[in-house]
Amino acid sequence: MADLPTTPRRHQAAALAAATAVIAALAASPSAAQLQTRVVASGLSAPVAVAQPLPGGALYVAELGGTIRAVAQGSTSTFLSIPVTTGGEQGLLGLAFDPGYADPSSPGYRRFFVNYIDPVNRDTVVASYRASSDLTADPSSRVEVIRFDQPNGRGNHKAGWIGFKPGDPHHLYIASGDGGSANDPDNFAQNRGVLLGKMLRIDINRDDFADPAVNYAIPADNPFVGEAGVRGEIFAYGLRNPFRNGFDSATGNLWIADVGQSSREEVNFLAAASPGGQNFGWRVREGDIATPGVGGALQPGMVDPVLVYNRSFGFSITGGHVVHSARLPGLDGQYLFADYGSGRVWSRVADGSFQSMSSVTEWTSVLNAGGAGALGGIVGFGEGAAGELYIVEIGGRVVQVVPEPASVAMMLAGAGLLLALRRRQASPSRAGSPRP
Ligand SMILES: [Ca+2]
Ligand SMILES: [Ca+2]
């Protein structure tokens, strides 16, 4: 840098062009070497979901045992603790912050939603609470929204993800599993008269029910409203255990990752513009095949997944979301997902077309080489308010995927060089040479 003041202008121009090219390449390159990982919380008890509603604000981590932790400025405290049933796949399973969380004029101001298994009767319950500060929620603010029965003696397939479609603050989406056991023995997922094995959509800002314990409305534009014997809350059906799903924050497309039984894991796509009503096939279909023992051919109206993998890749899919972060080259714009069993992580194009596993991008070795060490037991992904990418491990950590520091240093150095050159060009007196 010391020789810059005497650099002839054409050399300055060449250096400027070179610096610009370096910065452009760094910004656009999909090179995996530019990703790093860091632990943002550890020592948690079976975390399953993470949310960050405010830019730069606290992270909220839902633990299976019923506690939500607030992680802020390096310390972890208890935000809320609720009684739940645990065991098997039961517990506190879903957490979603109201889109109006930061807006004092919104009915959703300071409100968030949880999905859990009732401590007494083991129903699935969705309830709302309000935060009294960034680090504390008010237990007395509880409002029960909806509950539905889970079959007795079955401790798995509770799904539990909840979320809001971007741009729509009134409708909460709720993923329910088939209620458990093998082969969906009561055929709940195909039965539109029950809420199991479904993607539900309810209005949380209106109330159709005089019952003080039931506080939601059925949206008039849900696909099965008015159909006899069919629950109006249903938006899509034929799901087995859609444990982790994700709305694309830019497009509103919904990515549903349905955990398979013994042969296939699958990802289903629900386009933002779709009016709903899809039948994703379970228990007739497991992924793209007839469910061994109980299945059959794809029936009219059934929708095949947009991605499927077999047991050579893993045995329990953990769905993620479409990453939107220019700081994460390669991942930006891709739908990210993992397998809980094998610990492998992949991304695919986010356009909803079918894509085979031979054309996805695998991130496992890159992520495992990061500062957080090898990842494992991945049960969820989280998208921060500024596009941050979080990974939740059931073993107790939340890990953030960040730009690799050397890449950041190079980008900063490149930007610094560019700035210096531009300043020199703009300030001929300081450069010691007259303007032409
Ligand atoms: Ca009510
Ligand atoms: Ca399916």
C-alpha cells in the first residue's frame, strides 16, 4: 500500500479493476470454503426449534421438555416454561413468533405461539403467550388456540411445526402427524374428518367459537370449507410426520419435509399461490413408492414429492428453509435440509421442481470442518431476522453458519483497497498530481 501515492493513473485503474474483480468473485462464488460455523448456545436440554423475531435481538430456543430459552449477548436465561408430556416424540415441538410481534398496533404485539403435547391428556395443543420483556414471557398471558386428540398409547408422529406465511399475519399454519404407530393404522392422514396427518391453516386474529378454550376462526378461503364431513381447518393432507417445515421468506412457498417410515424420506412443495387441498399421499405412498404392506399406486389427485431419498442417505429427514443471506455464498437461494440419522446436510434449487439426490449439493464435510466441530442430531434449522442461518442439535447446541473469516478479511481488504483507490482518484491534490 505504501507505493500507492506514486502509482501512475493507468496502474491505479488496473488495480481498481483487479480489486473490483476480486470483490465480485468473492461475493458471487459458490465456493464452500467460504463457510464457517460457530456455537451460539450450548448446554441446552434437547432443543428442537429456534427463532429470532427481531434483527440483532435475542434467540429463542424451544426445548422438548417445555422450556423456551432466551439467548442474548452470550448468556442464556429462561423465557418461559410450560408443563408438557415428554417421551418418544412428545414434548414442546413448535415455536412461532407473531408477524406483528414488534408492532404495538398489531393484535399480535409481543405474542408468540407454541405447539406441545398436553401434560395430562396428551392432546396436541397450540397456545399463545405474550412477552413481557425481551427475556421474559408472561405465563398468565396464556390463551389456548386449538387442541386435538392424539390416539392413546402412541408416542410418535406428533409433527408440531407451526409458522406464518410471509405477508400474511392472520393465518397460523400447523403441521400435524398421523398420530403414531406404523402404517397409520387408523388411516388418519387420508381421513379429512380428523386433524391428524395434515397441514392446518387457521385464523388466529378472529374467533368462531363461543368456547373460551377454543380461539381461532376457520378461513373462508381454506380449500375444504363447506364440504360435509371434512374439517375446514385442513389446508393439505396425506402427511405422516411433517416435523420440520419452512416458508420461503422471499416467495411464500412452503417446503414440507415429511419423515418416512422404513423406505423413503421426502420433501413436498406447496406453492405460495396455491389455494391448498393437496393430498401428499401417506399412507398410500411413502415418498415415490407404494408404502410397503399397505400402499398402492399413485391415485388421482395425489401429489408426489419434489425430492426423495432412500436409506443410503439417511432415515429421518429434518426440513429446513430457503436460505436468504448474501453472506452465505452457495447456500443463498437454496433450500437446505438434513438427515437426523446420518447427519448429512444438503441443499437444492428452491423452485419446486423435482430434483434427484444426484444433483443436490452436499454440505456435510464443509459444515463439519467448521469451528463448531462435527454436527449431529440435527432436529431443526432457523432463519434469523436478518437471514442468519441456525442449526439446532438435539444434543444441546445451536450452531450458526457464518462466512469464513478469511473470506471476510479478504472482502474487507478488497473493499479497503477499492475505497483508497477511489479516494485517490477523487482527490488529485492529495495524490500530488494535477487533474488533466
Ligand atoms: Ca373462543
Ligand atoms: Ca408423501
